[in-house]
Amino acid sequence: MKQRNRLSRAQRRMLYASTAALVLTGLMWLSVHQLAWPVMSRASMEGLPSPWEPWLMKLHGAAMMVMLFMVGRISSTHVMRGLRLHWRVRDGIGLLVGGALLALTGYSLYYLIPDDWRDANGWVHAAIGTLWAATLLWHRRRPPGR
């Protein structure tokens, strides 16, 4: 009998829900912050941030807490078993490294980066996050014949 290394249905749902929440709130924040979408332009607001920005960041932070919990939860079982079985190790390690980079760039956005570098670091964080979500979908693919 072939061994399996699937997450439980509840784990998959929580992982995908938190990933969707992170991607959506992150992209919405970027669009509001960079493009001043959908309601007001920065010029009409005299350079002030959108009132949506703090709420989107709070939701993004809450989803990040769920994601950190999920990564910790599945690291002890799913990740370790995948490493032992040599299944999808490359993209799995890519997910772990990408998650670490997201945590680092997110932390630096919040606490470390001077204002001059904040926008550039934000775009790097967004690019890593988008690539991370795509890698998660790639990692999820089913093997041929199943």
C-alpha cells in the first residue's frame, strides 16, 4: 500500500483560507495604498493615507497569525514525513523559505525599515507573497493517474 502524506481536510481548509485572506488583504492594501483605489485619490486626500489601510493591515496581521500557527502545526507532521519520503521536497522547502522571507520582510516593514525604503520593501514582500501562494498551489498538485 502506498503511503500518503495529505493534510486533514480541516488543515487544508485553514491553510487555504488563511492564504486567501493574506493574498486578498495584501493586494487590497497595495491597491489602496499605491493607487488610492477605489474611492479617493491621494491628491484629493491631500496626501493622507486611505481610511481602509489600517483595517486591511489588521486583517492581514490576523491572517498572518493563523498562517504562522498552521505552519507550526503542519511542520511537525506533514513536513517531516514529506522529507522522510522524499516527496515534493524542493517546492516544500521553497514554501518554508518563502514563508521565512515573508515573515522577515513583514517584520521589517513594521519595525525596521526607514520610510525611504518602505515602498520598495513592500513591493518585494508582495512579490514574495504572490510567488509563495503560487508555489502552494503547485505543491498541492495531484500526481499523475490520481
